[in-house]
Amino acid sequence: MRRPRPATVARVVAAAASGALLAISRPPLDLGPLACVALVPLFVAWRGRSWLGAAALAFVAGVVYYGTLCVWIWYFGAIALLPFSAAVALYWAAAGALVGWLRAHRVANPWATAAVWVCADALVSRWPFGGFSWGEVGYSFHDLAPARSVASVGGVTLLTFLAVALNAFLADLVTERRTPANVLRAQAGIALIAVVVVAATVTRAQPPVVGALHVALVQGNDQNRDLSDAELRADFLPIHHFDLARQITDPVDLIVFPESSMNALTATDATADLRTDPFIRSNLVRIARLHHAWVLANATVDAPPDGHKASNLDVLFDPTGRVAGTYSKRHLVPFGESVPFRESLQHLVKALEQVPRDFQPGHTPGLFTVAGVRIGTLICFESAFGYQVRPLVRDGAHVIVVSTNNRSYRRSANSEQHVAISQMRAAETGRPVVQAAISGITAVIDAEGVVHERTSLFRPGVVQTTVEATGGETPYVRYGEWATWMSLAMAGLAVALGVVRTRRRTSLDSEPEPEPEDTSVESKIGGSEVAPTADERESTTSP
């Protein structure tokens, strides 16, 4: 077996370095500005490689990135983390393959590279099984005000586009021949990116305040482990949250008990329904009446009609204790709340025992009016999809409420990453986000994406604050995923140009070369030219 050449090893190391640098730009290290240069090693490494070579290097970078960023999936076993990292890295590989093909046809440039990358992100965020958008590059900039301003214009997608283009221009400065034209081209591209960021920052309008909502967020699980069936039958979670609710002081408009906070089992090990279980319902009604407040609570309940599936259900009680509305989670976590190909996989993957039955997705949005303020409710993983949060705001939501349970990921960076994602949702929509987490991190985020309150992991407590409800529409809310469509058009145009050039080159290569002209006397006699006779020569030379 031949040893790999040093140049090949160097390229693989560079690709892996890109994945690692991009991962540490996200929590827990959270070195956001690193995302401006993290992809440069990969872009330098794949320069001059074939489309297959570029795809392989991008795959390496993707595996390192997702394996590091989402290392918390390890809690479901190595059998979960390794295939997951490889699966999502395939989207990076597809982007690398297309960029490599474009470069081979002299079409690629930094803008085309950014467009292809965004297209790959858009695909992984939607397909298969509803997609996975946790890894978008733009999330790295959640703590930078200018970046959040850009997100309000074109969403996290526009941030990703600009960040990838910046990395590509910097790679050009490193690898292209340093002719004045090449340097000027790269500098002009970087300057244009800076202009877009500055323009978005300067022109960003403050969302108008349309009201105020006094909220209390209850975080009640201090157990860094799975609860036993005995604890669930003893109403461990509801009791802990009800005890903490005694700390709530008036005035308060909305009390939020987070995802899974009302989970319990009946004596027959069936799932207790917070709408009908006497103990849970009576306490929620008591709290609503005591504070004359709306109460939003969540539990896993049996889904109709036969109860073979579960429902992740938010239930809203009005100040009199009546059920005012329900919201069933629509975007389920693949392999967490629904298991594709269950019959084939459950005998091979023991970890799937942790998901004994599938959940049934809801079909209607969670929009409610609370104390005169329109709220949009999301459950956990749903807040990671900007294209799903935007319609809530378009339909009138003034405040976004995220109810989540990240307990399964222990003390990993998952919870902190989730808060960062909610910051970008707030920036995109111009709406405050209150995130109630059963074991942390509970957070209160204003309409500009700034975190004002946050808890620690596994520290029970109550966050009480007043949130300014906002109206109006950011450009992102008004125009939607225009940055994705722009990228799709740019990538399509680049591919079309590459195809045209390929066909033109093929037609030129297939044309027969002209035969060299034969100037011999024999060819002229046998051809159209005939040598003059002696009489003709004499007539032409005579005066």
C-alpha cells in the first residue's frame, strides 16, 4: 500500500482545520469572528483539485465540523453521532464537487462559491425528514450587532452567503497570482461585503413597541439524568414546577412551564394528560386563578385516535382556568421524536429503544392572544428553522415563546447553541424571544437579539421580567427567503455557463483540422488548376 503524498496529507489537514475552526466559532468556545476565516484553509486546499478531490476535502471538513459542533449527540451513542456527521457532511461534499466542476470550466468565483454553499445549506435544512439547520455558518455571529442587522434583511442565509464569500475572497488573495487585477478584484469583493454590512446596520429601523407582556418562566428540573418510571408516576416534574411557581409575584400576564414539565405517568404507566389529569389540571387552574394570569404548560400526551402515537402538546389556560387553546409540535426531531424506517432499524440500533413510539405532528400554528398581545409558540427544535418562525410573525405574533427540553444533552453546549439560534430568530423577525427550558438555559432576548436574562444549567428558578412586544416587519419578514432564491439563481446561472462552455469546447475539439495545401504540379493538374499550354504561354507573353 502506497503512503499518501505529503501534499495530499497537507490538504486533508487543512480541510479538517477548517471544520475545527468553524466549530469553535460556535458555543461553547463561541469565537464568532473566526467564521470570517475558518473556511480559508479548505478553499485553498481544494484549489486545483478535480471535482471528486474537492468533494472529498469538503467531506472531511464537514465531518469534523458537525462531529465537533454536535458532539452532544454522543449521548444517544456513537452509532448516532458518526452516521449523523457523515450524512450532513455529504451536503458539504456536494457543494465541493460542484465548485470543483465550475472551476474546471473557468466559471467559479467567490460569489458563485457562496451561492453553491447556501444552496447546500438550504437543502440540508429541509430534506430529508424535515432537515437540520443547526449548522448554518451565519449562527456564528449571533453576538455581533452588525451581523444581526444583516439577518434582519436576509435572514441567517444572507449572513452565511457573505461569510462564505469573504472566506473565498481571502483564499483568492492567498492562492491567486498577485497581479494588480487579481488583488483589486479580491479587495473590491471584500469592500462590497463590508458595505452591505454597514448599510444594513445604519438603515436598520427599531421595531415599534405595541405593548408589554409580564412573563414568568419556570425552570424546574435539577436532575442531570433520566427520571425513573417511579419518579414519573410520583409526578416529580409537575411537583417541582408547582413548588417553584410559589416564587412568582404579581403582576404577571403569562406563566410558562417549559417542554415536558408536566410529564407524568398514571398508575397503569399510560401518559398523563395535563388537560384531564386531576392533580396536574387542578394545580394549573389554581396558579392561573391565583395570579389572574395565562398559563402555558407542556407535556407528552397520547395522540388520538388510538394513543399508539404521542403528541408534544402545549396547552394554554386562561386566567379563569379554562383551556384557551392547544398547539401540537409540527416539526418533529428525526430519530428523536419519529424514527424513519423503524421496523428495519430497531433490530440493528439499540439506542432507538429511547424512542419507544413515534410522535404525531400537529397541523396548525401556535398563535394565541394573551393579555392583548399576540404570541407565537414554538417547541424546542422548531426555533432552529427561520423559514418556519417567519410565518408566525407574518400572521401577527408580537412575541415568540420557545418551550424547550434540552435535558437529554446534559451539560453540553447544546443549550447555549440553542439560545444563540434564538438570538438570530429575534434579529431576523424583530420580535423578542422568551425561551423557557426545563433544565436551562432559560433566556429572555429582545427584538434586536440581545440576551437580557439567562439561567444556568440544572439550577431551578423563576425568571420574571417584562417584555416589550413589537410590531412592524423587517425586510426578512416581508420578503422571506430571498437570499436563498438569489443563491439558487446564481448557482444555476454558473452551472448553465459551465455547460455552454463545455459544449463549445467539445464542438471545437470535434471539428476536423484543415488539410495542408498541396502545391505540387501533379495536384494542380489533377485539380482545378491546369498548367497553360505552350500556345497560351506565348500569347500571354507577347505584346
